[in-house]
Amino acid sequence: MTREFVYRLYTEQKNICEIEAILDRYFQSYNMYFPTSRFQGKAELGCVIELIGADALQVDAAAVLIGRLNNQEQVLVTKVPVDCCIIETKIRNATIYDISMKQYKKDGEAK
């Protein structure tokens, strides 16, 4: 496991193609979510951009460009520490913990 940070940028759900172009300039990987949000008591369609392990300066730069694009005075950015690991799914004969059986077994074994 490695310690990384999850950054989330909160903006409006508009200019999505242009936002993706900005994100593609700075990051190789990101997630976008489109919730219904409330800002200052008014409902709006939101866009949440999630970045794991990104460079803080690049996150800030993307937030500024996205805010300017969407004509916003501010873009909320959150930063939360997380423990991350990549789980390799193509390993054969690995030992796997079967949650339903509450036991370890070799990949491919019958229950």
C-alpha cells in the first residue's frame, strides 16, 4: 500500500468537453461524476472530478482554468489522504480470500 491523496474538484456541469481537454492536458487518469448539487440554496447540475495521486500544483492549475471556463469565482477543491494499491487481476493460481466462505483458497478452486 502507498499513501496518496484524493483530490476532488467541484464545478458546474457545463463545458464538459472543454473540461476534459483541460484535464487531459494535466492528468493521465481521472474520474468524473455528475451529481445534482445545491449551491447557495439553489439546485444545479454538478461535476465532481476525482484525481488520485495527482500533483497538487497541477490540481490547482486545472481548478483555475476550469473555474475561468465556467465563469466561476471559486472552485471547491478537497484533499483527502488514502491508502492505495493496485490489485493485479491476471495472476493465475493466486491465493484469494473468498468473502462468502470466509476462507483463503487458490484461484480456480471449486467452492
